Amino acid sequence: MPVTSFCQEPPEEQRRYWVDTMIQIGKPVLDSLANHSLKKSMPLAGYPETAAFAPLEAFGRVSCGIAPWLELEGAGGEEDVLRKETLAVYHKALDAATNPGSPDRMVFCQTGGKRQALVDAAFLCHALLRAPGQILKRMDGHVKKNLVSSLITVREIEPYNTNWVLFSAMVETGLFLLGSEYDPQRIECHMKKVLGWYLGDGIYGDGPEFHFDYYNSFVIHPMLLDIAAAFPSMFSDIQQTIIARSSRYAAILERMISPEGTYPIVGRSINYRFGAFQLLSQAALQHFIPEDISPAQVRCALTAVIQRVMSGANNFDSRGWLVSGVCGSQPGLSEGYINTGSLYLCAAVFLALGLPPGDPFWLAPNEQWTSRKVYCGMPAKKDAAWEE
């Protein structure tokens, strides 16, 4: 029986597809926020406990994924025109999200006993790390002042003893980037706590215990990598180890993509869709893909995943907002803390769009990924547990 597969288009068409899909996902969030209508427009029926945080969830998560592309200059042609247009909308959206007089001013504090604001303020800060030139340096003074005030409020939220400690560390990092007072001790303490949860073979516990889910890719590796890079002197003794561990986990993620572009539906927050492959896309962006895995096979594998998920008939409602599910509308896969805004962490798969079109990741001819090679009877390389 032949192995069916997605990702058969030429490389340049794959990039165009990534850009189009990213814009399709992020445009309703950014446009409505820039027009001061996000809270009115986003469908939140059925989410009474988390509705207050949903706008920040959507904006923070879209920001986290789209930032490297916004940072890229010189892509040329229609893509660069679209990037500049999106960047202008983004800065209007950031103003609307943080301005005390805006109807879309977001919740940056603990409300009703819920601590969710800490999570998505951190994703917003991650965008500052990923686009220092186009988001951070181009930020208007009053927007910067409002964002700093918002982050000072959110830093009062106590994180759970899980991956959440990285959210606190990332908020402090955001304050540092914005030129405000920050707590380096809090950053160092939280980072070392997570590093102490390392279990081996590129995998961290989410807290002291192992959880079989995608949080190593949703949060842990990406934030460890970028916070450590922001403070090279603080983490000089462990930075290369952090990169090496992330490289190993990226290799595991590549092997988890089936010949058909599907992947195991395990663990919580699976409705973040292909956000599960944030780290693999980041490995391409920051060039730490293992040497025995080519950039082209990572591109083809991720393209296959995006195409397979987007083939779901009902990923969006009639107004273009994401609905809960992995491949279509599947609310039964969701947890109680997930709302419409939460779903936008899927945007994190698009990090590799921060690479220019001439990078080997986008330029090299198509190449089959590991499981595709295996199940097509092609030569493939064996795998083994990685040791430091």
C-alpha cells in the first residue's frame, strides 16, 4: 500500500503557504485589536471562567509566533510588503492592548483567583526577544511606558511550581529589554529550578516529575534557550548544554512526524495544534538542527504537519476565528482552562519564517523526513538515547 503524504510543492510555494497560513490565523486577532474591537469580536461563549484573559492569550501567543517574521527585512516582493503592513497593524494592536484608555486594555493581574495573565504576558515578552529591532526598538514611548506598567503588575503573580516559573523569568527578561528595573535573581533562580528538572535524553520534567505531553516544546526549551541567550554572562556555564539538549529534543520531534504529517495526540493542551512543534521550528531558525537532519527534511516535515492539520474542515468559525480541536472542530479534546485565545499558540510553528528566502531551509530541494523515509523503504539513520 502506498504511503500518502502532504508536502509535494516546490520550496518557494511552501514558504508562500506558510506565510498565507500564518496570516490567516493571526489576522483576526491583530486587525480587531488594532481597531479596538478584539473583546467584542472574539467568540467567548462557553468560557465564563477564562474569558477575561482570552484577549491577552490570543495576542501574546500570536506575537510569540509571528515575531521572527516581523523582524526579517529584505524578503522582497509581495511578502515584504505584507510584512510591513502587518508590522504597522501590530504596533497599533500593542498600543490598544496596553493603553489604560483603550476598550481592549488587557488584564495583566490576577483576577478571580486565576493567574493566567502571567502566562501570556510572558509570551508577549518572548516576542520582544524574537523581534528586538522591529517590535522593541520601534515601540513608541507611551506604548513602552504602558507595557512596563502592565508587566510590573503581572510580576506580582506567583507561578506554580511547574513550567510556569519560566513565565516569571520571561516577564523579568521583558522588563530588562524595556530598560526597566528587573530582578536578575528571580531569573537565575527560576531558570536553575527548571534546569534541575532535567531527566535526560533532551527532556525536562514539568516540575519534579515527567509529563508525557508537548510542554517541552510549548514552553520549556524555547524559553530556556532565549532567556539564556539574553543573559550570556549569567548562564555562560550552561548555555551550550541548553542548546545541545534542545537540539536532541528537536530531533525527537522530527521523528514523531508520521509519513502522512500526523503526530501522536498525547498529553494536555493538544488543541494548540502544530504549536507542538515550536522547538523544531526554532531549531531551524537558530540553526541548531542536529547535523544528521537536513534543514530541507525539517521544512518538509513541518509543512506536512501544517497541511495535514489545516485540512480539517472546520478549523475556523464563519468569521475566521480558530475553533477548539486539532484537525477541525473537536471540543472534546479541550481542557477547562482553554478558550478561543488559548488556541493561538499554534502560531509558534511559524518561527522559521524568520529565515530569509535564500536560507538553505527554504532554498534546498524537497527531502523526505525520517518516518517518511522508513515507511517508503528508503535508507534511514538509526536513533539512540543521547547522553551529555
